[in-house]
Amino acid sequence: SIELIANQNIAPQATLVGVPESPVAAATAWTVSLVNASDPSHDDTAAGFRYAFALKRTEGSIAAGALPTTWTAADIDNARTFNVTQAGTYTLVARIFDVRNAFRDIEASVTVEGSANQPPTDILIDKATIAENQLAGALVGNLSVVDPDASDTHQYELVAGLGDTDNAAFEIVGNQLRARQAFDFEARSSFSIRVQVRDSADNVFSKSLTIAVDNAPELVGSIVVGDGTVQRSLVKQLSLLFDTQLQLDEGAFIVQRRDFNSAGVLIPTNVPIQVSQVADSDGRYRVVIRFVFAAGSTTVRQGSLALQDGNYHLVIDGSKIRSLVDNVAYDAGGTSVFGNQESHAFYSFFGDVRGLRVAGAFENNALRKTLNKTAGMPGFVGRFDADGNGVVGAFDNDEMRRSLLKRTFNWR
């Protein structure tokens, strides 16, 4: 009988030469080559051999070159020059192919001493805080690196590892760390990310960073007109509750009477004011705006320091309001106006104890019940003491007569 043996294709072989026998200095070029190539199968010629070379780091990743797994028409160069800038011990892999994709790897160890390019040693951020409620894309801070090679170039990225819990909430654009979402201080005030920097020699350094969310001043609830009741007979103050103590620049709050010219154009008249802050509960602060009488004033009553009859509005300049502790800008920002809508009910109309913009029989009877009474007496109603002298007397009765003539006080 005759036994038929299949023709096996055996990988080609060659000799690797040029491998540095002693440690080579970083940034020094050296060349290796595969010579004396042959094919044990005796069916490939030297012209059909192809070559590939690569350096592997200790952990196995490719540091330079490439190792394809198939024969290609282009890889005919049996030599390769390396110039390594980072110190370390590398594995050199030289691969030879035949035309039927059989290949053989020949390995050698290469030690590189010194480094023309030192790895980064630290990552810094110029500001690791962001105010709450900022829009996605808001800048957190600028990243920089500590690197012995001052002129080196660097790339930053968020990477997995210790401290990467909140990577998804941020992004890096160039060297800028930016938010990918809005943050709420009251819900959470601290986030953790892990940043990696890579230099031109592929050296990397990574570090965890903590990003704090600052508490931006926020207005809590509604603005309170007067004493908090519906009465608008005597309006002596405005009250605004904020969630933190404020630092206020001049002009942060402006109160104006809504006066109009003959053409119906709003020509507001400024009201002199005094602004104070009072600690409230739960770390909140109440801003109280009181009105100040000045000689010749047409907006503030002398004595009671209540607003004269009129429609009013409050202008809030957010650019002049910041938190006292963190110096964070007012959350609403920009300029807002309270009193520019009828529903705000920011007006004063003497005698209007029901908040109906009306002075009629009910209001007149209410005044008569307290007429000639002084502060401290049963039945004394201070909202009818227009001149603030502690007595509901003739002057106050005359003021009511004027209101009765108006009957109603419309919003403009």
C-alpha cells in the first residue's frame, strides 16, 4: 500500500541581527533586520517573504511598529529602524511571512536607558468649582500639567480608574474641563472624576480630581409686599427670602413708581430705599427693603414711611448680587422686574385693606371704627395711620376722603 502525506506549509525562518547587546541610550536610532531567510517547505522563494517589526512594552502593549497577521504585497523591507524616547525594557518582535500566511516570530529583549522625554508628574486645575444651575457646556476650569519637559505637548482625557465615579457628568475640550449637565447644590455638592494626560512620547499620568458645586444665591418663594397681608393701605417694605447670605452692590435693588407721561410712556420715579439682611431659619437670609422719606418726596409718606398711592415695581440687578461665602453670582442672573404685572399687586392705595384696589363704604366704615384711637388702645388699626403719629385722626380721615373720591385704583 502507498501512504499519502499532505504537504504541510511550515513557517519560514530567518536570523535577527542588529539587536543592541547592551542598553541603548534613549532617543538613539538603531536598526535591526532579518537575514538568511529560508523556507523549510521549499516551496517559497526569498522574493515571497514579507517582514514586520514591533516593540512591545512590559505589559504587552505595542510601543512602536505593528504586527500584521497576513502576508501583504508591501512589506518587503527586511529591516526596521527604532528610536525610543522612553526608558524601559522592551521586547522586540520580528515577524517573517511566506505567501501562504505562515509566519514565525523571533523575539529579543532591548533595554533603553535614560529618557529624552520625562513623564508628567501632576495634573492641576485652576478652578475646581462650578456654580449650580449652569447650562451644559459651562466651563469648570482649565487643566495644566507639571512636566519636566516644559515645551512638551499634552492631551487630556477622562479615564476609568480610582475616582472615576462621575466622569459621565463632565467632558474635556482641549485643556478645558466642562460640565455636561446642570448641577443642583441642594441635591449634591461634590463630584469625582479621573483625568489622564499623555505627552508627545506617550508617557501618561492620571489623577483623581474633586469638583465642588457652589451654592448660587436663589430666591426662595415669592416676594412679600408690605406686611404680608392683602392690605395695600400702608406699604412700608418689601421682603425677599434667599437661601444664603448675600453681598450686595449698590443698585442691586431699585424700587420705582410706575409713572407715565401724556403719551402713555412709562417714566419711572425712583424711590429712596434702605436694604438690610436678617438671618432667617435654615441658613437663609431675608432681605428687607424699606422706604426712606426725603424732603419733597412724592413717593414716600413722611412719618409712616409708607409708599404714597401708586403702582410700583422692583428692579433686581442679578449682576450686583453674589453669595457672601463663595462669591457666586445670583442664580437668576441678568435683570428681572417684580411689579410689572398686575398679579404682583405691588401698589399702595390708602384705605385699601382688602387688596381689591377699591376704597368704598366698607373701607370708610373700617376707618371710622378706629378714628381717634391711639396706638395701644383696643381697636387701633395702624394701617389707617397715614402720617405715622400713632393716632388715627383728622389727617388720616382726610386721606381716606381722597381715596373715596378715587374709588378705584387701576394697575398700569
